[in-house]
Amino acid sequence: MEQAIEDIRNTLGNEEMVSTDPEDLHRHGYSEWSTVNPDRLPVAVVYPRSTNDVSVIVRTCNEYSVPVIAYSGGTSLEGNFSAPHGGISIDFAFMDQIIKFNKDDMDIVVQPSVGWQDLNAKLAEMESGLFFPVDPGPTAKIGGMIGTNCSGTNAVRYGTMKDWIINLTVVLADGRIIKTKRRPRKSSAGYNLNGLFIGSEGTLGLVTEATLKLAAIPDEFSVAVVTFPSVRDAAAAAASVMQAAIPVACLELMDELQMRVINLSGSTAPRQWRELPTLFFKFSGTASSVADNIDRVRAITAKNNGGDFEFAKDAAEQKLLWSARKESLWSMLALRKENEDVWSTDVAVPFSRLADIIEITKKDLESLGLFATILGHVGDGNFHASIMYNKKDAAEYAKVEKCVKDMVKRALEMEGTCTGEHGVGWGKKSSLLLEVGPETLGVMKNIKQSLDPKWIMNPSKIMDVPGLEDEEKKLTRQDVVGSPAGPANMSTKK
Amino acid sequence: MEQAIEDIRNTLGNEEMVSTDPEDLHRHGYSEWSTVNPDRLPVAVVYPRSTNDVSVIVRTCNEYSVPVIAYSGGTSLEGNFSAPHGGISIDFAFMDQIIKFNKDDMDIVVQPSVGWQDLNAKLAEMESGLFFPVDPGPTAKIGGMIGTNCSGTNAVRYGTMKDWIINLTVVLADGRIIKTKRRPRKSSAGYNLNGLFIGSEGTLGLVTEATLKLAAIPDEFSVAVVTFPSVRDAAAAAASVMQAAIPVACLELMDELQMRVINLSGSTAPRQWRELPTLFFKFSGTASSVADNIDRVRAITAKNNGGDFEFAKDAAEQKLLWSARKESLWSMLALRKENEDVWSTDVAVPFSRLADIIEITKKDLESLGLFATILGHVGDGNFHASIMYNKKDAAEYAKVEKCVKDMVKRALEMEGTCTGEHGVGWGKKSSLLLEVGPETLGVMKNIKQSLDPKWIMNPSKIMDVPGLEDEEKKLTRQDVVGSPAGPANMSTKK
């Protein structure tokens, strides 16, 4: 690895591009947001300025069989950018430019470290009338968003990352640079390489440029909030709205505990909320269609025992009504006591099963004495559990871990998936195997092997490296606060 | 190949499943719709009844290195199901069942030979309120639609085939059976194998079952028709509609010649149409949103020199106004004289370039003395040219071929694609190479090699078989009427 770093330094001819600063290494190999962190860290962080720089770095790493891990926003939750085998983290921080805006074609060419919120701010500044609709965590960046095929509250209307990519420039494991497509909005020409690289978490190649589709900003918006006596009523109402083809822009569920957390944190003060399962709707379109959709949603939710129906009559009310949804995660984080952290996980099921899995999961959490809130992208059958735990308490950590595994198992029994939007990373590999089985995972491995025969691209993410399965079991979790003596190391001691 | 057929017959234990009837072989290896047909035919057609049957067939073929080609609707246009190396055609005719309808989840599990129109008829019969929105040629079936990642007039609103698949059951080259996913509507779990198999034209595996998403049928529909003095005005109007985020259900362009063809054929008699470039809109949604959208489209088209704006006030008028679009291909076919055929091809470009490419293509066709009509899925930047030619006239055939190649080159120069929805098949391999370049095609070949090391799955489609490039050049076109002495054999004589 030392020799690889030396070679990269020499070839790039810019000392500042390569860092071995311990703090830098820690930041690139460890995440306090992540449910898991392996013990090791990258041995260097490289800051390329161009696709060619990336190609040089990867070619050198391939020569020396050194792992290469992409880093952009650093907001992923399943150890997706961790470095279980060491290696080199490529931070795209300096590749954060808009390359070309094709307004008439409603697309834009960007580098991987453009943040989706910054992108939308720029599009607004230019009065383009366009926006990029995929909305994961606020500081996520395009590179990582492609890596995990992320989504967010807009997915029910606009789909996920894979629906918004026209082409990608990708550096392959041997340093070759390819472009997946030219710039048509629609194509049937050859294999859908966009679809393959999106969601592959940097295990097949590194995206250095992407052309994104943009959507036109609708004329009018509104927000509505409705409470329900039970999660089951709320889920049934959501399903009815979907089945009635009402084109809602967002459809989010927050359970009664999540609503209580908002009140407790005071994050939307002075507004207080009823502590009941609550659906949050966003509407967009023309003024009349928005008014229409509000009426229809009001009627449907009323039939499903919805109460306290409120909708926003102006922008200020929109902001107020949506604020509870917006502040949900921060409110939870604000309630953490010393040594406490929040384990955030997600699964998705066919939407007829959503109420079942949420009910069982809530009972399970309660019986384990864990405090957790549920937040659902309910139009997609996708929901998150945010579980508070004391990271110094090994027994509690184990409880949370088991609870999450059981939640995944239940989702799979209901024909769902172990992750609707966070990705597999380092944390959910065994869940993925359980989900698709060894034959299907074998196909993924065949593809991986064909494009990265030395397994240098983000190794041990999504799938184990063949032959290293046993070694991987020994790559224990680092203490969740970063100290090697912490309780999370219990897994080694077993 | 004989031994493989014998083995398959014995293993399946059902004589009727295997046919070597010459007419059957011809029907499965030759298509009068197709722009190209290689000389050879399959040596047998097998009619499996189950995924297991398919697995047995493919495993045997793999053992003997015999090509395997999937067949469902037989409507593809680029020789996608032809048999340039002989081999076995697997006709899914007896795998045409709906396996399971999950109404509450808005999805349905089907076998590959379910036709999309039949499926929609069944969904209507059941009063499900749901439909499958991908609408290619009327007799296309789900298996082939997955193969080419097809689309149709609804794509501007609903996307293409890849947007409507939840999971696939696939038989791999070695006979292994895998399922890509369980049944979540959204997932970030591992590589997007759906996206990879969709559009791979049976070169990576055979789809034996698919779970399709369904959409809720909107409440109200309408249709509007507007004429323009030029294709450029029509394209500009279409782009403005897209940029205004008006959620049209369809947005189709027909040029003045296509309108004349409708009149000439009498297919919509007594209705006659102005022979001008014309945009056809479909609207759907609530009554008020449809009315709203019609008003907005009327205003936008008026600004772009649109005239004769007509919209449907009831279902009968909808049918009448849409009839010209519906009858476009049949009207063209009806005008064929003896020995004449229609070469149907498609490309797509970023939509700001659509007017340019259509204008140049029309001039080119005119200067070559070819009669052709243009029909565009203009909201996707995708359009079709249907070119009339005498199939007994080698010089004319050559002219059409050159014209299509030039059209592809122009599309690529405008950052477009050689095919927006028909696929590459046997006919557009050199175009694909030109489009993506040897490195990107190399990645596709790596993936192909990893899943089908003997290259038995629909070989020589999308890409040449490595080592057989020269032999492929010799696999001449069969006469387009099926006689080996026909003029289309000219390519061998050069």
C-alpha cells in the first residue's frame, strides 16, 4: 500500500492531493451515523481533480491490488464507505462542479461532489424553472446518491436515483474510462449500464461525471396533515390514496412516538402536534389540480378514520405543516442523552403489508424496552426505524442489532427487501444474502468478478470477497465511539 | 445440434414440445417486419410449459454449445429473435398465464407470453381499476417487451419497461434458475439485476416469470390535436409543453406525409385531416386537471404557431381524434404496392435537437426519392421513420439502408442513441458500437462472458461473438421475401 501511495503521489505530481493525516483517515473510514464500523481505516485519502486523476489512482491501486473506496457526502448509514481492508479513500471534494447545463433538454452534467440541495439552489438562482427531485439526507452528494440508488420523500411521485440518470462517466477497476451512454432521455441500445452502476456502491467502478434529468417545478404546492387512531388506519388510508391514482408529491407517515419527539424537542415550537399516527401529504401541480387532490385526499382519509385534517392555505402554512416531517430526525437526535446514539435502518415491503410490519416492529421494540420512532415513505412501502440506544451498553447494542435483524427477516417474509434506500454496504450483507439467496448473489459476484477481477473496488461491500469470508468475520466492529476498547467489540469476544 | 434436440425431447418426455416443422422454423427465424434477416433458421422450436422445462432445455443446449433464442410475440424489428447461428428457438406460447394478481399491492405476476393488451383486457374485466401502461405494438408480449426495454406512446408519462418491473425469474445459460428480487416496489439491495436483464434481448438469460407494477386508471381522459406550419414549430411546442411540467399522458408528432397517408388510406374515413405536421395529445387525471391541462396546452401551442386546435369533449370524439395516431402504421402498410415493404426504424436525441434531425432526415429521404413518414414520441426525443421500398429492387434497398445508417449517425452526433425503443438485435450492432465505443461495448461483453461463457444465449445479438466477427460478416441477409435468390443477397456479392 505504501508503494501505491508513493506511486500515486509521484504520478499526480501534487503533494496536496494525497493525505495520510490521521484525522482525515478517521473521517473517511468511520461514521457516527453508520449502524456499523469495521476496525480498520483507509491508509490514505486522495483528492483527485479530474476523471484522469481518478483513472491514474485506480490504475495504480489495481497494479498493487490496493482497495479503492469512493467518498462524497459521507452520509451513508451502513458502513458503505468504510475501509475494512484498509486501502485508499478517494474523496471527490474537489470534483464539485456543474459541467454543463442543458436547459432546453432539461438535463445537467455534474461532478460527483455536487450536493443535491446546492444543485437545486443553483437551479433556483438561475431561474431555470427546473429542479432535481431526488431528496435523501440534506448533505448527500450526487456520487454517493448514485452509489446507493437513494431516494427520499419525493420518490412516491418521482422515483429513485436510477430514474434520473441519463449517462455516467465511470472509471473501471483497471483505470479504463467509459461513458455509459450519450445524452438521450430514452434508449434501448445495449445493456443498461446506468442501471447496473447505480446502486452498486462503488464496487464496479467510480462515477466521475453524471448527466441528470431535471424536472419542471410545478406551479403550485400545498401540504396536508391528518391524524389517525392507529398506524393501521393510516397505512390503509395511504394505500387507498395510491390506489385512487391521486398524484401526491409526497406521502409520509410518522408514528405517535415520532410526533411526541417533535413536541418534546420543541423543534417546531410553538406549534404542538397531536401525538397520534400522522400522514403528511405534499401536493403539487396547477392550482386547480392541487385543490382537487386535497379534496379527494380529505375524503379518502375521512373514510379511514382520519381526523384533524389540516391543509396549508399559503406558503407559510405549508412550511409550518411540513416542519414536523422536516425536523423528525433532528428532533430525535436532539433528545439523545450522554453516550446515546440513534440507529437508523430501513426496509420496504409490498404496501399491503406495511401496517403489519410496522405494528409487529413497534411491539417488538416496546417489549425490548427500546425507544424508537417510525417514519415511513408509505407510498413506496418503505419505512425507517430510528432506535435510541446507549452506545456504552453492550447488551443494549445487542438488543438493537437483534431487533433490526428480526425486522429485516419479517420484511423478507412479507416479500419485501432488507433496504429500500440506504443500500447494503458493510452492514447488511447477510441480510442481502438472506433476501436473494446464494444463486442470485452468485450472479452479482459473477458480474463483480468480470469487471473487477482483483476485487479492489470497495471490497467487502454488498458481498464478501470470495476466499476472505472468514477473515471478514474477524474484522470486528470498531467501538461506535471510536475507541477500540468499547463495548461494541463484543462481537469479537464471542 | 441433433443430439441436443434428441436429449431435450427425451428429458422433457413430451414429443409435442419439440417441433422441427419447416414452416415453424421459418416463422421463428424470419420476420417480414424486421429490417434484417440473417440466412439461417433455428433447427428446432421448443415449447416449454414451465420454468423447469426452460431450465432443462437451456442446460442441455449449454452442454452441447447450442444457441438458445427466446420467442414470444415475434413483433421485434431488428432481427432480435433471428437465428444467425441456427440453434433452438424457445417459444413461450404455452407460458401465457397470469400467475398471481396482488390487487392491493398494485402488481401482477405473469408468464412471458402474456400480451400487454390481453393483460389490460383482463384487468378491465376484473374491474380492478388498474392497467399496465407500457404500450408498444399491439401484439407484443411481456417477454419480448422485457427483452428490448420497449415503450410506446405512454412513455412520456409512465416511462419504459424498466420502470414497471418488480422482479424477474430468469433461467441462466447453465440452467440455473434465479429470482432477481422479492416483491418490494422500491429497493436498494444489491445490484439492480432487473435493470440488467431488461433490455438485454435474451443474451444474458431467459425471463420465465415477471412481477409487473400496475398503475391506477385515471378518472378522466381527453385528446387534443393541433396542426403546425412546420415540424420545427411542432417540436418547439412539444418542448414548451414538457418544460411547463404539464403532465400529458401522450405527446405524439406525425408529419405532413403521415397525415396524407391516413387520408389516402381512408382508414379514418369519413374524417379527413389537414396534411400538416400535427401534434396529438392525450390527457388524463381528474376532470378539472384534464380541463386545466387542455387550456394550458392550447395556450402554449398557439404561441408556437399551432392552429386548428381541437379537443375531444366525449369518449367518441377522443376515439376519433386519436384514430389517426392509432391507424398510422396500418395506413402506411395499406398503401404498399406489390413487392413493397416498410422499413421501420427509430432513433432518439435530446429533445432540443428533435426538429433538426427530423428536418435533415426528411430532406435526405426526399433527395433519395424515398417515400417515408415520420412519427415521433416527441416528449422523449424519440421518433420513427417508416420508409416504403421495393424489396425486389436491390438499389432501393441499399438506398434505404444507407439512409437509416446516416440517420443513426446524425442522432449520435446530436448526442442521441441509435434506438429509443426497438433494441439493437442483429440489425443495429454496428450502430451500437459507433454509439458507445469499443470500451463501453467491452464492458457489456465482459458481463455477457461472465454469465454466458459459451455465448449460447441469443448469440450475435447486441454484440458480435468474439472470434466469430468474420464469420458473422458472411452471414448474409436472407432475401426479404424468403427466397435465397432475392436481391437483398447483394451484400454477399460485394
